[in-house]
Amino acid sequence: MEAIVRVAVHLGCFALALYAMQALNYEKLIRSGRVVQAQLLYLLVAMCIALLSAQFLLNLVIKIHV
């Protein structure tokens, strides 16, 4: 049960990170012909933000619960 909650929190944070990153206008930073690399960078940054925020939330809940 705990694993399901952890996965749900991580997926939720990933969805929120992708949603929040849509506010960025990163097209000005992309070099011509480097679209795939820019998309990969976009996903990696979203995953990093999601991982950090999910770990923060899970640790916060654990600290409060104990």
C-alpha cells in the first residue's frame, strides 16, 4: 500500500511539474535543428523537479506522522 502511495505522489508531482513548465517560453533558447535535445532536456528538468518535490512531500508527511 505504501508503494502505491509513493508512486502516486511521484506521478502527481511529475504531472504538476509538466503543467508548471508549460508557462516557460523555452523556444527562444533552442538552437536550430536541436528540437529533440530540447524536448529531452524539458523532460529531464520536469523529472528532476518532480523527484525533488515528491521526496520533500513524502519526507514531510513522514516527519509529521512520527
